[in-house]
Amino acid sequence: MAWTTAAAIYFIIWWVVFFAVLPFGVRNPAEEGIAVEAGHDPGAPTELGMKRKLIWTTLIACVVFAICWVVYVYRLVSLEDLATLWGTLK
């Protein structure tokens, strides 16, 4: 696998994981017991915690990419396996 292909795959995995991790731990003012200020959305988070989410995203994306890389390098799943699986699912 070329490094550019690996980087592109990691980039896609990272963004998918980022959007999956983004809502974790979000609490709005009602859940925190804080009054909503005028002009603010009542569902807006009180604290984003982006640094923690970016770290978790990177760690999870590294694990998922490592699994994909091992499957690719050691040919654990071939195209024929996928075709057979797809044929049994129809």
C-alpha cells in the first residue's frame, strides 16, 4: 500500500470516528442546572471538551487503521471472500 493511499484511508477513518465521538459527553445547560442566557440555544453544549475528543478520535482511528492495515497486508479477507459473502446474503 502506498503511503499516500494509507494517509487517505487514515484521513477518512479519522473523520468518521471524529463525527462518531463528537456527541459523547455533551451536556446542555438544562442538564447542568444552569440558566440559559437570552439569545443562546437551549440545546447548545456548556463545554465542548474538544482537546479530549481530538485525542480520543486519534487513538481510536489509529486502532481502526491498524486493524485495516493488518487485514490488507496479511490478506485476511480477499475479494473472493467478499463475493462469496455477498452471494450468501442475497
